[in-house]
Amino acid sequence: MLKIEARAQPSKHWAYFSPILAVVLTLITGAILFSSLGQNPVEALYIFFISPIEDWYGISELLVKCIPILLCAYGLSLCYRASVWNIGAEGQLLMGGLIGSAMALQFVHSDSIWAMPLTLLAGILGGAAWAGIAAFLKLKMNSNEILVTIMLNYIALNLLVWAVHGPLKDPQGFNFPESALFAQSTILPVLFEGTRLHLGLVFVLLALAIIWVFVSKTFIGFQIRVLGMDKAAAKMAGFSQNKLSALVLLVCGGLAGLAGASEVSGPIGQLVPSISPGYGYAAIIVAFLGRLHPLGITLAGLLMALIFMGGEMAQISLALPSAITGIFQGLILFYLLSSDVLIRYRIKIKLPPINSVKKRVYPTQTEAQ
Amino acid sequence: MKKALKVVGLALGLVASASSFAQEKLKVGFVYVSPTGEAGWTYNHDQARLSLEEAFPGVVKTTFVENVAEGADAERVITQLAKSGHELIFTTSFGYMNPTIKVAKRFPNVKFEHATGYKRADNVGTYFDRIYEARYLTGVVAGYMSKTDVVGYIGAFPIPEVVRGINAFALGVRSVKPNAKVKVVWVNTWFDPAKEREAANSLIDQKADVITFHTDSPAPVQAAQEAGIYAIGYHSDMSEYGEKAHLTAAVHNWKGFYKKRVEQVLAGTWKSEDVWQGFAGGMTELAPFSPAVPAEVVSKVEALKTKIIAGEFHPFSGPLKNQAGELILKSGEVMSDEALLGMNYYVEGVDGKLK
């Protein structure tokens, strides 16, 4: 009989093993899934997980895809560590893209060296300001930041759609909802010839290093962690909950805004209605998959991007439907959350004692499963 | 001996070239903005893709990638198709325009066909159908069938393509019922069944008794069926989603065009073109009429269709007034293609403001 027992302390081993177990289980399920679809499972898994990154071009595309997700996820991890439940990275990214584009369009006929830095700065400020609204409402009106940030996402999306159909529309664009193409001076330089891998990668690496040091080595980072774990303790120690909550929201907004500005001035090169296929939402999953640790987030972000690209390869090479991408994302989340049970609980195999046959045993709730 | 060797060599060479010919399929790629599904814009393109496989058995191999977002992802998918040996690639959504142009620059030997856009290059052609012709005719049907004189229209984005459809439909409705109103709801998405259904319900609440839409899913037809009113399908025949509600549909037919372009690539005569054809070219069609449409209405519509094909009638003929009542097209004039392509105003009879 299997019995689930609470551990006295969360297992350190399983904190590391559970993601690996989840990946292994996902692969096994994936193999079963592929063979039931009439594919050779080894070949299908190869096409799904290896072929997208077989060559340097594929790796560069993986990184391009990761950039906005990771920038958002680093910021979100900071919020979640402080138990500030910011769901608004998507809206903050969109506002970054929108305000950044508004700035970029001032430089359409210019080769000023300020074009790009100002565009990025405008994006950061746009994202931070959008998060600032949530911070203000949380601190001054005691509003629930989950609801506020979700609703701000919709407002940001509609503002963007309005702008791209209105003031920021390309005057020479036959009334189609797109801005003019940005000038070369605004476009983020490509780091490696022949790829789309742009300066945004440097921002990701900087953000990774800064967030890591900030959380684990600075006093404010310590305060944030304490606040997240125990509000009362943070208050006792005299840490200002208001200041910390505002800080994490603004930093996250700034990073998401940078992500948005980097997308429009990077791979897209203009403002379009659909600058994000939900990067801000994917980043929430990535932040938790990565256990709110910058390094874990980086790995999780790479994995999410790989699943996404694998889905495209499966369509091109195996003629499988795109729903397969969603299935894999769902599988890995499901297994990860299930495997996490092992961190706090242990499974005990208990053989029923022989003399218990005579007794009538009523299964308890945990045993019933 | 030498001669024998030569013959064997020649034979081997022939066998090799013959087998390489048999393997040398033309790979044709398709990029779709939504899932292929069972009806709608993408479904219709996919039907034409399947017809290619049938029309060129063993010669053409097709590939599609569905649900590709119109942002940074599109360029990667198009590149991936070009890199993996696809020589002809159809990108079937407006948002793929700039990515298609960008990728085309890097793959000058690959041919691209972009639907609904306006940017072309030596290896990028554009195509679309004059669906406004069908919109006008379905408007005529709606005009006959409406009792409340209010018809509803769900729009995706206020771009010329959609606005043109709304105006053509309104002109058709008002050619029958001069006082009828066309109410418009924008959903700001091409494909979101829940939103489309919501929009349909809000139109029904505003007394619309015939609705149509410029989005991708058949959800509005289902909503109409439930509410007991009429609907006019779009993209493909959607009668199976609401047998009683579905009157007819404005339908694209890409089969002939795709076949022609593939033939041209195979023959080496493909050239970048801007293709915009309607009923006359077989690109635009009407779905079969439901029994609810009276026979006289059907024959009137068929007669109009014949006139359009013959070039005797154009849906956008003067005199034409905009919403404010200003004359935009004088009596006896026909709107130019340029004016049609840049349409950014409502004609008289459309309710609401164009944002």
C-alpha cells in the first residue's frame, strides 16, 4: 500500500530532482503520445526537442524567442518573492512596446545615436509607469494587485490597438494597422551576422546577473525575501512593506517594458497590433517553473521556447497539429506540480500486516488513493 | 568493351536521373494564422492546399504551420519553411507582410505569395479576392430576409478590407430596404469564438435579425441559430453550424489560383503579380442558398451575379454617400480599385463610428 507522509522538512534533494523527474515523465508520455499518433517516438522526440537547435541558426532563434519571456520572468520572480502577485507583465510589456514605438517614430528619418537608447528608455518608463498604477492602487487604495494587473493588461492591449489604428499608424500604409518601419538607427543591432539575435540578449544577461546579486546579496533583496516569507516578521524588523512592494512592481514593470521595446525595435522593427503572443503570461509559468531563481528561470525559459519551436518543427516535418505544443506545455506543468509533492511529502510503501485481514479496515482519505 | 561500358554508364545515369526526378517533388509551404479547424479563413486555405496534393499526385508535397502569431514568430516559421526546401510559400494573413518581405530577401530563389497585403518584390506576389462582390449580394439577401430592418455585422479590425466588406454589405441591404441600418461590433481579433459569440449576442440584443461577420469562426452562425434569427456565413459554407439560421455565405475559393501558381513554378514561368479577382475569376463564390430564401430572391441575386461577372454592374457605383451624407461618388461613376483599397469611411446606412 502506498502512503503519503508529510516530511518534517522540505527535501533538498527533491527540490532539484523534481524538475528532472517532470522532464523525464514528459518525455515518456510524449513518446507514448507520438507512437499513438503513428510516429516513430524516437524520431518524433528528436524532431521536437533536438532538431530546432541542431544548428547555430536554430540556437539563435531559440534565444530570440527567449529574450522577452526571460526579461518578464526575472521581474516577476522579484514580485513573487515579495508575495506581490503581479499578473500584469503582459500589459507592462505592451505599454513598453507602445511608448517605445511612440519614441522610435520620432526618429523615422533620423540617424541620431540617441534614437535607440531613447526608445528603450521610453519602453522601460512606459512599463514601469503601467506597473506604477498597480503599485499606487495597491498601496493607497488597498486594491488587490492580482485583479488590478489583470485588468490593466486588457487596457494596455486596447490602448495599443487604438494607437496602431490611430496616431501611430503609418501615414503611407493604406490605412492598415501598422506603424511605419523604424529607422535603422532605432533597430537593435544584430549580434551575429546572419541571425536575428539582437542586443536584447545582452539585456537578458545583465538582468540575470543583477537580479541574482540583488536578491541573494543585497540588504533590500533580503528584505524582499523576508517580506515574502513572513509579513509579520518583516514588519517587526521595521522593513517598509509599502516601499518594497512598490519597488518590485516598478522593477518588474521596467523589465517588461524593456522586453516590449526590444521586440518592436528588434525582430519586429515596427509597431503592430500583435507584438506579443502572450509572453507576459508565459513568463508567469516560467518564473514558477524556475523556482523564482534567476538561473532556474533561464533554464525554464529556454525549455518553454524549445517546446514552442519544437511544435513548429513537428508541424513542418511530421505534419502534426499545432495543438501538440499546448499538450507538451500542459504535460510539463502538470508533471512538475505533481512531482513537487515529493518535496514536502514522502511516499511510503507499507505492506499490510498479515493478521489485519480479519479486521475491517476503513481507508482514510490519503490511503484511498 | 569501351562501348559496353559507355552504355552501362549511360543507363546508370538515366536511372539515377529518373529516380532523382521522381524524388524531386515541389515542396509548397503554407503559414496559417489560426488552426485549420472545420470552417473559416484558414480552413478554406487548407482545403485549397489539399486540392493541390490531389491535383499533382507525387509531384507536389505540401506542408503547413498553423496558429502562427503575427509578431516576431512569423519570420522564424517562414524562414524555417524556406530553409527546409520549400520553393513556393503561401503566407495567408495580412500581418505576415513585412516578415514575408524580409525572408524573401534572404531566399531569392524561393517564391512567396502573400494574401491580402500590398508589398511585393521580385519573388513576392500578392493575392486576394474581390469578396466585396459577394458581400453586396449577401447584403441583398439580408435585405429581403430582415423584418426589423436592422442587420448586424461583426468586424475584426477596422482596416480597409473589412470596412469595404461592411460597406458593400450595407449597400446591398439598402438596395432592397432603403431605410435599413447596419450595426457594427468590433472584436479586435481574427479568431476568438467566445468574443465573436458575445458580439453576435449584443447585435441580437440590438434587434438585428440577420447577422454576418468578418472574423474566422462559425460562432456567430451558432449564436444566430440559438436566437432563432438568420446569419450569413463568411469564408466558407457554414450551414452545418446552423441549418436554420444560415442563409448563404460569402466564400473564397483559392483552389484555382493555387493550382495555377504551382503550375507556373513547375514550368518556370512564375512571376510576381498582384492578383485581385472576384466572381469572374472564380476566386469569390456564394455558398448554396438555404430553403428559407424565396426563389425569387435567389433568381434576383443570381441575375446580379451574372451582371457582375459580365462587368455590367459594380457594387460601388455612384451616386454614393458617406455616413455624413456627403457625396463621395457621382452618379454614373464606378469606384477605382485604389479608392476601394484605401477605404476608411462608412457609407450611409452603417451605424456607429469608425474608430
